Amino acid sequence: MSNPTYQQVKLTKAVEGGGHMEDVAYIPSRLAVDGQVIKIKKDGEWDDGWTVTNVSPEKISEEKANALHTHWSAFRGYEHAGRSSYKEKA
């Protein structure tokens, strides 16, 4: 079994009033598909309805994705890369 890879993606989510939120994150490559709807973990809770809108072709290791998560989590209030931060919409 091969080690999982991660890709940088742009995520969007519709909000009330016709607007949208955007985020950029590294997610597992198996979920990094343009148009895929995923959940992200924010403040320990799953937030549904995020759509992958752009996918970088570059793939990185899980180790590097976790290192980036550790680095950036000092600047952000929610989780990004990491094994448990993303999952397919149920």
C-alpha cells in the first residue's frame, strides 16, 4: 500500500446572502478533485459544504502536509492539513 499524498486546493463555500467564503489548504489527493464537496474540521467540529474549485498538480507527502499544518496552525484558528481534518461528504 502506498503512502497517501496531499495536494493544495482552493475551497469555496456558499454563505447566506449570496456570498461565499474561500480557503486554501492541502488535502488528501483522493479528495482533491475539482467539484468534490468535502467537510473540513474547524475548532474541533466538522463544517460541511466546502467545494474543491482549483487543484494544484504538485503532490506532497503526508509528513510534509502535517509539517505545514504545524507551521501554519500558529497563524490560523482552525485545522488544515492532516489525516483527520478532511473527509468526504457523508
